Amino acid sequence: FTDHHLVMVRSFSAPGKTVELMALLTDFYSNINQEQFGLLYYGCSVDEENGVVMTREGFARGRTAITFLTMIDATLKQAAELSELTSVEVHGPQDEISRLAEPLAPLPCTFFVLDDGATAWVDGVEFDVADIKMSKLLADSGSK
């Protein structure tokens, strides 16, 4: 199946405040309903030595990413008190990226268009990310 999903990666500069920023973001992520926002995956990573925290999310569709971004506005404002948002990358098919260009215009955003032949697999099984619920995907793959 064709891979229609979007990947969004945000990078924050937070020298000396990575622990506080990670705590804010991981607490936020632990309290969201991933299926409500079409989240396929999410998470944070940190480079404490250079004071960088990154977040990444995978969305089934662009419209769910817009809903998610609206919902996380307060958390991003809190993150801005601890850090500087240095970049946002969005990777996905052109039609899905075009939905995000205007809402993300005020941010330091770069868009990467996915090739037309991109395909998604889980445990060697090809699937269409737009047609699957994350809970079913995890159950079928044996993950928890």
C-alpha cells in the first residue's frame, strides 16, 4: 500500500534545561489519546551535551496533524519558556504536506516530499497507514 503518513520532527535548543524540557514533553505525551489525533507514533530524544531536545510524531493524515498542533499549543508555549524552537521538519506526500504549509508558515519549517513509491510494512506485512488503528497494529504485531 502507498505510504501516506506524515512525519514531523521538531528541534529545540535548551542548553542547561534539557531535563526540564524532556519532563514537560514526556508528561504531555503520556497523557494523550494517540488514536484521537491519528498518531501512529511519537517520542522525544535528547542530546544533553549539546542541549538539544527533539520530538517526532507520525500522523496518518495531514488534517490530524493540524488538529494535534492546535491541541499542543499550550505545551509548546511552555516549551518556549525553556527553549528555542530551532527547526521543524515535515516529511510526507505532497498532498498531505500542502495541508500544513499555511498553518506552519510562522515556524522555522522545512517540507520534504515523499517519493510516490513509498510503502509501509509492519512485521513484513504491507499496509495503508490511513486505514489502520494503532491499537490494532500493535496487537497484530505482538508489541505492547
